[in-house]
Amino acid sequence: MTALPFTKMHGLGNDYIYIDGFVNQVDDPASLAREVSDRHRGIGSDGLILVMPPDRGIDAHVRMRMFNADGSESGMCGNGVRCVCKFVIDRGLACANPLRVQTGRGVLSLAWTVGSDDLVGSVRVDMGAPILASALIPALFAGLDPSAPVVRHAGLARALRDAVGHERWGAIEPVATLVSMGNPHLVLWCPSVASIDLAEVGPVLERHAAFPARINAHVVEVVDRGRVRMRTWERGSGITQACGTGACAVAVAGALEGRTGDSMHAELLGGALALEWSGGESSVFMTGPATTVFEGSWQPSCAVVRS
């Protein structure tokens, strides 16, 4: 069986295994994602990302497919797409600036800058406009208008609190805001993110019946109008060091609720991201680093790869 070349990369500690899909075809990416993501018996990561040629007729330089550690496919990953840009530019697969990347969210534009090593160091991503209609999150809960945003919703928050348990819910405010950035996000606010046992709360929120496609859950603490601290439970991966789309969702939720301004920094376990959103149908912009960890080759346990 052919060994599979890979690159491990991370954006603020949100780490993925990257495969050059221009050279290798992965027939069963879900199985490969589960195998390589195992932190004890695999390479260790939050998931798998395939960097591929764009689909015919799509005006993009490359395509990205992203799989969580449990093998489920997600439409978008903010930290992952920044690393796709670094992967592509550093290897000479494309040289455009901005780089256009086909994702499950559509084609995104990424402007990159190089560091002192002449390799891509920072990437600013046009993440597109947030999706706010409850039917498109998707969220199913009594009384929700399918075409309307879910902002500071007390009834949904009470249902989530009842499912989690009042003691574990702790100091989380009894309001919930939902935002999709091509994948679904639940934003909850609290005085201190350190006081919330996310390992206990996260799995219940992710799989609550209100979210038929599951959901990424974030607890957020406002430091001031330009800075928040957040912790993330990602569907299919659990607690992660950072979540780029989640940080974008928090920026949108903060602005909608009047807690933050048009621009802010989100402090995650792995570091900080800069976010900008001017409201309405305007795009959310996310700026942050992309880092290569190491390269190697992996011998899959099953025939999932063809060169």
C-alpha cells in the first residue's frame, strides 16, 4: 500500500492534516480523517483537509474539503482555510494574491503576507456575509420564525439550560444567539469563560434536538467592546484551541447584541484573531496566522488513497 505524504499545520493551535489532492486522490476521506486525527494511534489533529483542484466551471485557484476528527464533513473552517492558503502559496501551487479558494461556503478570497522567512505568515480572509435565518442555521425550535435571526433568544436558552443542567450551566446568561458562517454556531455569554466546564456542557449543546445538523458551541466573555475571550466546543472534534468561523460568529453576535463594535479581537486558547464586520449583508473579515508544524508520510490501514 502506498504511503501518503502529508503536512501538519495549525492556525492558533487548531491543527489539521493536509493532503495534496493535486497528486493524491483520497477515496474515503471520512475513514482517513478518523485514522490520522487519533492523538494516540494516529498523527494527531482536529481533522483532515484536502487541497484539491477546483471543480470545473468554478472561478477559484484551489478547492478545500474539510473533515472533522470523527469523519464528518464540514462546509468551512476559518483556521483551516488560512493554512490552505499557506500550503498552496508556499508550495507554488498558485501565486495569486488574493487567492481564491472553493469551499462548502462558496469561493472565498484570501489576501496573504509573507514573514521574514519569505513564506506565508498571515492571512486575511473574506469570510462572506453571516447567515442568520434560523432555517439556514439550521435550528428547529418552537416559535422560531424560519426566515428570522435568532438573537438573544431566552426560550431556546432555557431549553438548552434544562438539557445541560442548571449546575453545569452555571453563570452562562439565559440568552442564545445563532450564526452560520457556512457551518452552524451557538454563541453564549458569561462573566468568565474559565468558570464553565465546557467538556461537560459542550457535548449536550452540540447534539441538542434543536440543531438537526449539530452545532459548534462557544462561551464568550466580553473584556471590552474591542476584545472578548472565548472557548469552543466544535462539533465532531470537541474542545479545540481555536475556531475561526466561531470567532467570526462571535463578532457578528456581539455586534447584533450591542456588546462589541465593528472590529474586535477574539482571544482563544491558541491565540488571538482580528475580526471586522460592519453589519447587514457585508462580509466578515478574519485575520490570523498560519503555521506549518511538520511534514511526513502516513501508511493508511485501508486502501483509501490513490496516487
